Amino acid sequence: MRHIDEEATKKYQPGLSQRLVASACYGSGALLVALGVAGFAFLLYLSTLAPTVLYYERPELIDAAMLQVHSYVLGITQPTGYPTWTMLAHLFTYLPFGDPAYRANLASAVFGAAAVFVLFFAGWRLSGRIWAAAAGSLAFAVGNIFWSQAVIAEVYTLNALFISLVILALLLWRDARQDRYLLAAAFLMGLSLTNHVTSGLLLPTAALFVFAVDRRKLLDRRLVLKGVGLFVLGLVPYLYLPVRALTGPPVYEADPSSFATFWELVAGREFGIRLWTFGPDEFLSRLFSLWGYLLEELHPGLLLVAAVGVVTMLLRDRAGALLIGVPFLGWLVYAIGYDIFDYFIYFIPSYLMLALLVAVGAATVLEGAERLVAGTPPLLRTATPVLISIALLYLAVADVGEDYSLEDRSEDLTGRRIVETVVEKTAPDATVLHHRSPLPYMILVEERRADLTLVSPWYPAQNPMRVWSVRSTPDDEYPAAKSVGSNGVADARVAARKGPVYALGSSIDLCNFQYTGFSVVRVDGDLLYEIVPPGGSAYTSPEEQQGTVVESGHVTDETASCS
């Protein structure tokens, strides 16, 4: 069983050490509860997991389809590179079941369940109560946004796992006062940066926490040098990016083969500075929407419990309050100020901190209830904490039934339908206008329709995926896109000189083409359209044509027109 420095712990959180010593006697029980909570989360994610290749859809699915292909072929993703996720997810592609896209999705579910498992122990360390930790970790596991990322190929569940590991390592160091835990935290902080740069906030947070607990450690040169060395060692996965670039990956969204381009990739320079670039109206809108997001993640009752946790930590454990509060507020401010439409996904690390506050608050509620019934008959003294624990666990999972249908992607075959439609209904040697679609997966992973050229009008000119084909280098005749606001008309003109042109309907405003003299023919539902230049004829036969475009993104009958 873990050693607990009781005297040292008393100094920072009166009453916690006694509870931890008592809890240590039930270590096996805690492990079983942790496995139960993580197992529940994993089964939930597995039952709602996307079954195959995904597609581009705002705001739910931005990068999933591209991450699926990168994980399989060991490509280089969009900024900030995500080398650790790419390599770890690649290991899942060797599993003997499902298609490679499913296996990449499964990686997110596994990382998510592992994050919940580690989070339980971090909550237990802070609260000293097994069932309080269970309530906090369960609430995080079934939160809408985290759940949504655990069923698709994405980087956020791995980010949550690394954050949980860092927090747990720092708490273990405080309780046991063994430097190995501090050194482990340093290594994990470096490693976490190679998955998501927002975890860089853990560095100043850890420094503040160590200063509050034992500032002498920051003056220990030998320890600091070891910590710096292990932190740098944690950054080693970044080497994957330039090394893989030199070997010529079949798909890459940046070329980090030089130091300058490497830094541009890992620093996200392609996206520019997007913090607080919008006006006060947008800021107020986001700020007011925060309460709604919180209510979607946690039951109102648990938000009150978390508020109790805040007060408890400020009164009893100020070092712990720094460890939880600084990143909670920092990530919250960053997410609100990040000028991107899916900013709400960046709330996930703050929700993780909130789950730890729930654990602390739940322990305080249980402790208070036990004091109230201290002089009552034994049955009441036994039943009270049991009933309160059951109530807390219920609040943690109360919305699972309602949210299940919202997060369930187990029947989502849209990406598969897109692939099959393009395979069967596009002309040989055609060009397809798309954006971050399942088509690169179709060509590289499934090795189908390698004759196609893919053009993304919304990529900036320097992105290697703007004009992409496995058969040849990008064609210089295509215009250099100046921004992601391109409407694709100029690209369609160039492509039409080479052969038939198609567009995936979810990616474009179809009326832009009709306004400029093109005809737009519906080939298959809302999935695929043929873009026919002025005076040209459609490759799609009249029997296959299902109508022409009339309104932005919609098709009705052939006689209507855009207005």
C-alpha cells in the first residue's frame, strides 16, 4: 500500500490525512470501484462508437476523417501535429477486428476510459472518499462534450488522460513526498505537450503547487535539472514530425522538414493569432452561453456540490486549490477567447478540474452528514452516508439515458455512404471538390479510386492537401487560395479543363457555382453533385440526374433557380 506522510499532509489539509489513512485500508475496494467506473465509461463509449470512416461536419466532426487516415498511414496532421496521438492511435490499427477507421475511433474510447480511471484516483487523493471520487469521475465520463469526443477519432480524450496523470502524480508527491512522483509529473507534462499544446498551462500550475507545498524543491538544483531533463525527454515524440516528413508520408497537412516549418506546425502558425480577436458582443455571447454548457455537462445538484468543493479547498487546502483552480480558470478563459466556432470543445480540461471539485465537495457533504447523525442509532449512522453516496452517483449519471441518443454514433454510416457513392458514381480521372472528407481514407487506406484528384478550396495555398493526388504532384494551374473563405469556383474552372468535376454537398455553397454560369447536377442525394462548366455537358447520365441546385446548399427541381 502507498506510503502516506501523515504529518506533512496535515499541514496542508487538516482532516484529509486521517481519511486517507482510513481509505488506504480499503485500497482493493478503491481499485474495484475505479475499474467499475472506468468499465462503465468504456462500455458506454463502445456502445455508441462510430462504426467506420467519418466525414466533415461543422461543428461536430472537423478533423475525425483526416485523423483516421493519418493514424493508419502515419501521416502528419494539421497544426499542431499531434505526434503522440498519431503514433498511439496507429497501434490500434493493428487490431484484428473492425476496419481501420473503427480502430482509430476505438483508440479515443480507450483513452477516455483510462482518463476516467486515473481521474478517480486523483479525486480520491483530494477527497479521501471512494464514493465521492466515483461521483466526480462518473460525472466527467458522461459529460456530453467529452462523451462526444470518446466515440470518434480525436485527440481530446488522450489530452484528458495526460492531464489526469499529471494531477495525480503531483498529488502523490505531496502525500508521499517522494521526488520520483515530481519527476514523473515533469516527464508527463512534456509528453502532454506533444499531444495538445493547451496542456502547457500545467507547467506554471505545477510550479505554483510545488511552491505552495514545499518551495525548497524549486531551489534543489539537482532535482530541477532532473525535472528539466525528463520534461525534455517527454518532448521526444515531436521528433516524429521532421523524421516522418523526410521519409515522405503519403498524406501530410504540413511539411516540418526544416526548423522554421516545424515550428510553424507545432505552434499552430497556420491558424494565426486567434485569441480575443472578436468584439464585445461575441465575448458576452460566449460568456452567457457558458452556464448552458455547464448544465449540459453536470446536473445542477452536482454544480452545487462543486461549489462546496471550491469553498472546502479554499479553507482547507489552498495548495490543492491552486492546482485545480489555476488550470480551470486558465483553460476556461482560453476557450472563451479562442476565435474558432467549436471553442466549446476546449472546455473539456476545465470540466475535468470541475469533476475534481465535485469529488471534494461530495466528500465534504458526506463528512457533514456524518457529523449530523453522530449521536443517532447505528442504523441511521450507517444508512446516511450510503444513501447520500447513492444520491450523488445518481446525479452523476442522471442524464445518461437522455444524452445517449444525442451522442450515439453506432449507426452513423454517412462517411461510408460518401465513399461508396464516390467510388461508384464519379467518372474516371475526375476531380472532386471536398474538405477534410473521407476521400483520402478511401484512396490510401482502402486503396480505391486512386485516379481521382482531390481539391480543397478552403485550405490555404501552402497546405499540401489543397490539391492532392496519389498519382502526381499538385498542379500549378490551380489558383493559390488566400484564405479558407474560397468558394471553389476558380478551382472548378481549372479542374473542368481536365475532366469531370464533382463536389461533396456537405462542403460547399452550391449556388456560388450557378451564379457564375455553372450547372450543378445532383448525382446522389445531398452527398454528391457534378459541377458542369458553361457550355459543357454532364458526365452523369440523364437517368441518374436528380435535379439542379436552386438555393444555398439545397437542391429541388430543375426549373427553380438561386435567388
